[in-house]
Amino acid sequence: MENYEDYYLDLISPNTIIDSFKTDEEFESWCECRSYEYLKDLLKDFVLHERYEYCVVIRDTINDLYLKKLLRN
């Protein structure tokens, strides 16, 4: 069972996620399709892996989603 867990953890790691995109714009578009809660968790993982250049994109997307939520209310 550990092999599956290791495989899963590798699959969801920030490095694997980043490698799946050809451009920064693709990553940004992907983030825009994620939920607020998911992005908050994702941001924590990216900080732990010190992928700060992508943390900025995630943070900005979180802020945009939060602002949109405020404007709806």
C-alpha cells in the first residue's frame, strides 16, 4: 500500500503539478478553475516546497476569488 501512497504524494507534489504545464499562463488558467479552499491548501504546499514564483500566482488568484465573493454579497 505504501507504493500507492508514495505515488499519490508524488503525483500531487508542486513540482509535478508545475511540470504538467507548458507555460506560466497555463498554470494561471488552471488556478482560476480551482476553488478558494483548494487554492489555500495548494499555496501551503507550494510554500513548503519553496516554489515562491508560483505562490504569487496562487495568492493573486485567491485574492481575486475573495474579491469576487465580496462583490456578490
